[in-house]
Amino acid sequence: MREKTKWLEKYAPPGIDVSTEIAWLIGGNVLATLHSMMFLVHYVTARGELYERRVSGMVLIEGTVIRGFGELTAGVFLSMQVVCIIALLVSVYHYFYHYQGSKMMYLMKRLPDKWEVHKRCLALPIAGSCITFVWMMLLKMIYYAIYILCTPSQCLPL
């Protein structure tokens, strides 16, 4: 993966292993996505509460309303929010990294582009946080579509 991330090295502090940081971000997003799938468990349970078992099969209980979407998604995106925050905290590590060892911060401040340090410390963490946030919103839209399309229309809350 190191060859695939070579072009990103200009957006990270010199000496930082970009491929490792990206692997951690991907891993965090995969785990957070798996955690967000708890919505499906909550939804199936809530949808099951709309029916009663009879000899002839499952029958929709008249007048029942499924729990609200917000109630079903409560807490399922918490791990994605944590990934966003951790991605932003990596920028603090990037700043401290410049002061370790050879004190390259003094060299970076002498570069012609005075924003070079900030670009290298903030670009990847902000991009990672934004990607995670967009992925979270996309999953939320998918879950809402499941909620609307798979729930009997007479059982949807107003």
C-alpha cells in the first residue's frame, strides 16, 4: 500500500508513515460501520413489534406505529463520531512530531511557504475526518431509506 499512498506524503510531516495512518483510518471506519449496523437489529426488533403471531401467520396489529427513526439510530453512529474526533486529534500529534528528535519545526518555519507546516499537519486529519463524516451521512441515508421503504406505510409515525 506504500506505493499507492506515495503521492500523499507531501500532505504529511516528513518521516510520517502515511500508509499506516490511512490503514488505521480505514480500520476505524470498518469497525464503526459494523457498529452502525446495530440499526438493523433495532429496526428488525421494532418492525417485529408491529405484528402478532396467529395460526394463519403474522398479522399486522391495527393502529400500531413503529418507533421513530431517531430512537432506532440512537447511539449507532457514536463510533463514527469517535473516529472523526480521533482523526482530528492526529493533527495535534503531527504538530508535536515536528518538535521531536531533530527539531525539524525550526527548519519547516524557514521554508518559503509559511503555511507548509500547517498544510502538512492538518490536511490528512481533516480529510480523514471529512471522509468519515460523509460516510456516516451516507449510511444514515441508507438506513432511513430502509426505514421508510420496509415499514408498512400505515405504521410510519407522522
